[in-house]
Amino acid sequence: MSSSSRRAVLRGLALAVAATAVPLSGRAPASASASSGISYGTGAGRVPLRQMRGMWIASVANINWPSRTGLSAGQQRAEYLGWLDLARARGLNAVFVQIRPTADAFWPSRYEPWSQYLTGVQGRDPGYDPLAFLVAETHRRGLAFHAWFNPYRVSMQADPALLHPDHPGRRHPDWIVPYGGKLYYNPGMPEVRAFVQDAMMDAVTRYDIDGLHFDDYFYPVNTTAFDDAEAYARYGAGFPDLAAWRRENVDLLVREMQRRVRRVKPEVAWGISPSGIWRNRATDPLGSETSGGQSYDNLHADTRGWVKKGWLDYIAPQLYWYIGQSNADYAKLVPWWSDVAAGTGTQLWIGQAAYKAGAAGQPAEWSRPDELSRHLTLNEGHPEVGGDIWYNSGDVRDDRIGSISAVVTGHYTRPALSPLLPRLASGRAPGRPLVPLARRVPGGVELRILATGRHVPFQYAVFRLDRPAGPGDLADARNLIAVLPAARDLRWTDPAGTGGTAGTAGTAGAGGAGGAYYHVVAVDRAGRLSPPSIGRRAR
């Protein structure tokens, strides 16, 4: 091939790869996603090139990690590595780890004490920096690390005297509101709102996290039983009622967090996993066809408004209901949220209830091994849905009645790149990798992949075809065979590398005597893609 022809082919391949990263506007056809940058092949069903596949790892009350207090640093590390092994085995590409469960910290915070869920005693140094370890080991395995924070919960018990003596709640008792046997920071006080942002941004600025994540806890109730009357008297002038003022307080937190994250770490994804019902249609004509608890009214969280106003990079509503449930039907909520997210630039990921599948006391529908897999099949008809997050990691591990296995075999057999935020798509791409070697060895085809430039990328995406790639082949997810943690000089063996793929490029095993062709694309932490390497044929 002449040098000019080679340049033309590479330009075509680069354009094909770039096309998978550029968001489309408006409602996309079945072949592409407006909000997630996903590009799909043309075969039966959607085959995503980009898809969020995450799981929540909860630390509050030692739900997941650490499994109990008092473990040594070595035991805590070993447990966490087990969770990462699980994520890889299940075909996931991200973890959402709770590092500030109750106004305390899993890192040496400048603002709050060490978490009691590490050592059993709030304020006691665990002997290492857990967050530094979590981030480094997660990235070492090519997984994204989303730091999960609870903004206002102070304690799972109601006695302020049991907080660490230097806890901000002890130093500022007026910040604290007891309710329901727990303690909360008062969201209506501007100094509280500034403080909790500072406490969370401490982790954002000091660690290489990939995302800042809130769950669905804001105000715990919509009545005066949560006693914020004094703050309302001081700051609530001009609002029609207590609920409107509280909702504005939560709106301020969300909007201000977006501004602070983008100012300091613009490549960090910022999102929330709220309760799955904004409002019921009987309450508001814009609401969903449901009759469950309403986040807008009960938690003072205007989740729909946040998406429409562009205050989030993604929203991950917790749709913890089965298909056909009378008061909250999964099959009705996915279209509703898809319509909310369409055209906004806010990505839509779905929170999935792994904890209900096969669990005692749940309705009979949750005894169906394929219920969760059916959820993902339904999602395929809604291109706005860019993936799923599973609650929680323990249930992903336990796989009661084979429900998670059904998801993996039905939907996660192929690798997927992480979603790319539309606002970051035009950023600087990583350098094109080199593939100087693709040789047949016992057990497959060994590739040697070299990074170029000063920085080693985050991942390598490996594409295998049965002929030299043309424009569009690297936008076809069926040609993607592996997403690997990157290194300056990496050797990896493709165990099925004797032929091509089952995608548009050809059929498995059709590589002929000369073997398959490989292209490798470098991926940075934001998800941007390099131009592809020059194709290398296995010999």
C-alpha cells in the first residue's frame, strides 16, 4: 500500500472512531444514542460500543465494604480487590464506592473525621489512605472510580454526644437536626451547604476520581417533623411555603456542585441516582403513570428539573420495580425518563434492583431469573438509556436464582467502553498506539501494544476483523473484542484470534491462513478515543 493510500485509510478509520464519541442531537434512531455517544451495529438487537456497567459498593453500616469494622488495613485491601475482581468477572466497567456515608471520610479529610465504618471508632486513623488505594487499584484494572457521597446525613444514631469530639456537628450544634433516630445537617443553612460542598470537594481536588455521585437522600421527610423552623424563619422570606424553600435549598446544592466540579475538575462526571419517581401523573400532568412516592414532594428533590436545566452530567434513577408492577411499572418509567433526558445532553443510566431478585419477601415477579435481563432488553428500545448501575455489589456477587448470570450472558458477553460526556467529546484525544506485533502463539494471538507520547492512556480498545478495516468497521461494537488496562508496553493474548469476528467485518474463524487483522485504539479516562493503530495481521 502506498503512503498516500495508507494515510487515506487511517483518516477514514479515525473518522469512524471519532463518530462513536460525538454526541448526536435530538432523538436518535435505533442505530445511535443521543445522550450517551453509543454507536451500534446493524444486526439483530443493539450492540453497544459505549455503555455504563456499574455497581454500587456501600460502606454505611458496613453493607459491602469493609464487611465489618476492625479489619486490618491488609484485610480491607484484600476485600476491596475482591470486589474489583467481581466487577471484571461480571463484565462491568465502573464502581460507585461510598466514601462519605455519614459526614465522615474514607480519606484523611481536612474537614471531617475518619469514618467509623473503617475501624469501629469515628476519628481513628485506619493506618493507610483508603481512598488513594481504592482509586489506584480501580484504575489499575481499567475500571472507572465514581466517588459516592451522602451530602446531609450525619449519623445513623440520634445522639450528638456520640459524634467524635472534633466533629463539625459537635462544634456547630445548630447545624444538626435530629429526625427518625438519625442526625442530619440542616440543608437550609447557607453555611452548612458551603461546608458540605467543601468537605466533598476535598476528595475531588486531591484524588483522581472519575465521578462525583450523590444518592437519593436529601431532606428525609416533607413535614415539620424535620425541625428546620428557625432556619426557615431566617432564610425563607419570599417563598410560598416550606416545601418550596426546601426545594430551592436542594436545587442550590445541585447547581453549586456542578459549578464547583466543572471549575476545578471539568473531566469529573457529576451525577445523582434519585428515587425513580419524580411526580405521579395524578399530581402533575408532566409526571409518570405511577402512584408511588414522589421525590419532588417527599424529598424536595426536583429530579426532572435538574435534567431539563442541565445541572447534571448524568442521572441514574433508581427504578427498583418489576415490569408490570401496578404502582410503579418499570416498563412505563423507562420511557418516561427517556423522554425527560432526550435532547438535554444529560446521560441516562438506570439504577437496577439486584437486591430484590430472588430475595425473601419480594413479590413473585422477583423470583423470575430473567426479570433483570428483561429490564435490559426493554432498555434496548430506548436509545437514551446509556447503561445501568446495580445495587448492590453484594447482590451482584450472590447472584441469587442466577439473575445476574442471566444479565451477563444475555447482555454483557462483549466488552463496552465507558460513556463519554457530550461536553468532553471535543477535548484532546490520546495519541494513537502502535501495534508492532501480532503473532500466533499456543492459545491464541499475542499482541504487543505500545503507547505513544508522554502519557500512558487509561485503556486500549482492541478490534479484530477478518480483513483490513474500512470506515465504519471500528464504529461497529461487534468488532470490539477487549478493553484492556493500558501500559507503556503491553503484551496481551487474544485466545480466539485465529479468525475474524461475527460482526459486519466477517465471520468468526474466517481469517484465513494469514490470520485476523487487529486495530487498537487508545482511550483516556474521560472516554475519548485516539485514531486507530495501523492494522496488524496475525501471522
